[in-house]
Amino acid sequence: MILQDGKEILTLPQPQLQPEAGGSPGTLVTGAVPLSSLAPGSYVLFVTAQDQAGKHAAGQWTDFDIADPPR
């Protein structure tokens, strides 16, 4: 999810993953965030991960800025 001034402004769909038989317990997930629709300003990107049983979750956030385009 992306926040600006403490308000949620963009939520991306959560990918549904199916574990591979005999695979490792960790899974790498990548994705794209459409930043072109965001106006210049300061934002927070918050990412969460949850186990399939829904018993454990973890989250991480980072600040980022979108600058005005060069003139």
C-alpha cells in the first residue's frame, strides 16, 4: 500500500501463491508499483507478508519522494 500524509492512496492486489511440492519455505515475489499516477510529493510504501495459515505476518515500510519533472 502507498500512503501520503497518513492516508492510504493506493492499494495493490495481493498475489496468491501456491507452494511448490518439496520447495523451500521461502518464496520470492516481485511486482511493479505504478508511480506515474502519483503527484510529486512524499510517500510511504508499506509491504506485508503473511503465512498461508494466517498466523504470522511481517511488514516493512520505506519513505520515498517523487520530484517535480525537470523543466
